[in-house]
Amino acid sequence: MSDPILIIPCSGIGKPLGTIGREAAYLVIEDLKKGETGTVCLSLLVMGDREAQKLVESKRCIAVDGCASECSKKNLQLKNAKLAASFRVLDVVKEYRELKPKSVTFLDEDGRKIARHLANRIASEIEELNKKESSK
């Protein structure tokens, strides 16, 4: 089995798209790709935590960003992370315009649906990354 891939969602506290991104990341880490993935708190990385820094330098990482600012992706790049892929919640929301997440603290049904779509995409990307890794 390949080395675990780290999924780093943005903080996006208080914003529906940030909440969706975090939910998608946890769906992958705790359900869809349990044992194949992990995470590092973006805040720790930004604050210069040495353990977080070592992890993102040594493991493949996937950034998950709630908005177009791409804070997770940009911070991973700044920290010389092994950025293998990145996803934006906003891109998924645009594809499912009929879904209108409203809640910030707890995801409503539409928010959970978007999170599930995103989680499935992340899981598919992990499968592709692992195929590439194993064919080396």
C-alpha cells in the first residue's frame, strides 16, 4: 500500500463552503479512504508547527479550498508541500446549482450532498494517484 495521502481542508470557519470542504475531507479520511489518508490542521502549518511542516514535506497532499482564495493550496505551496492535487468547493457548487447550502455551523441536506460529491471526487483522485505511485 502507498504512503497515506494528507487531505488539508481550508479553515473557512463561519462560511458554508469552508464547512462543506471540511466535511468532504472528513468523509474521505473517516469513510471512503480510511487508512489511506490523514490530515494536518492548516492552522498549525501556517503557524510554523514543525511536525506539520515535516508531514506535508514528506507525504503527498491534497488541498481542499472553500473559496477562490485557495488558502490551503497557497499555504501548502509556501511550505514546500508535496501537493498532488487540489479541489475547490466552489467548482462543485457551480456544477450543482440546484443545491443551495444555507447553514454554516451544521450542514443542511444540500450542503451534505455537495460534500458527498466532492468527497467522491477526492476519493477518485486518490485512486488515480495511488495507481501512478504503484506503477513507478
